[in-house]
Amino acid sequence: MRSADRIVAVEHHTAHTTYPHTVGRNARLGSHGTGPRADILLLRTETGVTGWGARSAGDLDDDAVLGRRLDEVFDPAVGVVDAAAAPFDLALHDLAGQLANVPVYRLLGAAGDPRPVCYDGAIYFDDLDPEDDPVGIAGPLGNCAADHELGYRAFKLKIGRGNRWMSRAAGDARDIEITRAVRTAYPNARILVDANDGYDCAGVIEYLRAVDDCDLFWLEEPFPDDESDLRRLRDYLGAAGSSTLVADGETDPDVPSLLETASAGLIDVLLMDVCTFGFTPWRRLMPELVRRGVAGSPHAWGVPLKTFYAAQLAAGLGNVPAVEGVPGTIAEVDSSGYQLTSGRLQLPTAPGFGLPWLG
């Protein structure tokens, strides 16, 4: 890799996502609409090589990278080495891959499968819309069918309708009804459920009892974090002989506390966001998760770009049981190198993230 190449230009762009269908409500938030925008940072070196990526968390200052050699801000073995350059995390990884002429996952060690399992993260409360004449369970089932045609073979269902949008009893009953309907329609699919903290512990255990023959792959953010409730949930799953994984850590993560809770056997999969937590922090964290016997799966909802980043991390580091898929297209990006077939996302062999910028 030409690590001495100097970054001579920083460009700011916007990427526009279009979902294949309007994405509705979850337990806490209203409609997620037809697709968000993402802030893009593009870097150009003195030799004309470019790398780009969605902006990561942190205070953005172009001077953190402008005029500096790549090796001053980035080490292929660890990622970003200057905290001021953290917002450029993904762009720097892409640039490093371009300069080395290898995919990002190979920079990371290629310890995982370059065809990671990818689940459909877009099954929201579309049974509740339109408000003046709700379509009922045909909405989520229709979205599952459409996304099955796209290649998904695993579905994450939002639950927790009784937290805000329906009465508690009616909402819980609808959660159960839709879970069972999806299992009936897709007997061989992985089913994941995500409550977005929309239950309490007693309620989620009652939900699990009602769907105990649905073979849930994981249960995500069942209720606001509480160690005693997580222990009660774990005791229930153990007594029921359930293999359902408990996934948590997406919302306002206190990572040291989550690590201790996971190490105690109460959380199986940690979910910090691939952008707001960061790609480089995930690189630092994953070996520690492996040592503690805990899996990771970076939260990727929002723009499909985040799915591609999470998939590269999964293929590079391993220890990711499934990658969150965001169905949709990005107007300014050629993502054709990523192919979803029978539930697995084939990564491109092109350098960097394998995503030519068209904008």
C-alpha cells in the first residue's frame, strides 16, 4: 500500500436512498419514510486515487486529513490512528483498500465468510397504515414476500405495537399474530424480532411463550437495559430450552457495561452502530468479544451503505452471526458488486468497499 500518499482534496457529497416500499413505524418512532440521505466524504490523494465513505461520528474538520499522508492518520492493521480523523473512518478504509488494491475485508484479515448471512431489517408496523384504513397483517406479509424476491431468507420483525400505537393487549396480540403468520409463510426462514425497548420483562416473556414454536433466531432490545430483567429473561429461555439469542447495545450504548453484562451470559450479540460507534472501534472491540464468547453484529439500519460496511467487517473479522440488510438503492452509488442470493450477501472482489461513486 502506498501509505505515504498525501491527501490533497476533501469533497462533501450527499447520497440519496430509495426504499422499495415505505417503511412504517416501530415501537418508539413514526414512519421511517421512503429513504434517507447520507453525508459522504470523498478523499483524493496527490496521485489521483480516491476513497469515499459515509461520515462517521465526531467533529468534522477537513484539516484533520487534508495535506496529510495516509500513514499519519491511518494504519491498515488497526484503522484510524488520529482521533481527529474519526469522521473519515470509512473513507480512509476505502482509500487504504484502493491503494493496496484489496477489498477492505482483506485488510481486516479475511477471518469471516465473504458471503455473510444477511437478514431483512425492513419489516416494520406496516399493518397499521394507512391510518384511515389499515391493511392489517397483509402489509408486513407483503413486504416479506417482496423482500424474499430480492433474495432475503431471514426477516427481522418489529414488535412492541402496544408500547405506543395500540392498546397493550391488542398490540401484543398483533405482535404474536404477525410472528406466527411469517413463520407459517416461511417455515425455513430465520426469524429475528426487535422490540426497540417496547416491552417490559414480564410482557416479553409472555410474547415468547406465545411464539415458542416459531424458533426465533434472536430477540433484540426487548426492554430498557436492566441486569435483573435480563437475568430473568435468560432464566426463562434456559428453562424453555430455547436457543434464541439476546441482542442489545444499539441505543445509547455504554460499551464497558454492556461487555460486563454480556460476559455474565445475559447478552449474546452486541449491536453498536457501524457508523456512530465506528468501523475502527469495531475492529478494536471484536477480538475482545471473541475472547469473551460474545458475538457482534453492527447496527446498519438506515442506508444500504451501512449494510455493505457491516458485511465487509463481518467478512474481515468474523464473529458476526448475521448482517442487517437495508433493502434499497442509492442514486449516486454503483452497488452491483454486492449480490444477495439465497440469504447471503456476496462481497465484491474490487478494492476498498467495492462501491464506485457515481455522484
